[in-house]
Amino acid sequence: MLTDTTIQAEQIRLRALRAMSPAKRLSMAVGWSQSVREMSRAGLRRQFPHFTETELHRHLSERLLGADLAMKVYGPLNAHG
């Protein structure tokens, strides 16, 4: 349950989600995931304006995948700047 809304509003939200087709719910989830990636990338760009695209991608990967998986997939951060 969301913590910033009333029980009644949460019930309406859940009914609306349940009424959607699986394809529509998947489409919404993909859109939310893309938004998270874009916001994370923008935050990194503001925090580290000197990063190259490669460095930005590597640091974003760590935020999204976690340090261990990003290290396994892309290698150490220092290899990217």
C-alpha cells in the first residue's frame, strides 16, 4: 500500500490496475522503468558533468544493477574513468 494516500484512494487505484489488461500493465511498468533510468541519468549528469558517456553509462549501471552485478558485467569503475 502507498503511504501517501488514503485507503479509499488505494482501493480505487488497485481496482483500476486489476481492470487493465496484462499488456497495458506491462506497458505502464516499462514506462515507469524508463522514467527511472532517465531521472537517474539526469541526476548523474548534474552531479558529475565532467563524465564521458562511457563513464556515465558505467555509473548508471551501478545504480540500476547494484555494484556487484555492474562489476561482473562491465568491470571496475576505474576502468571507465
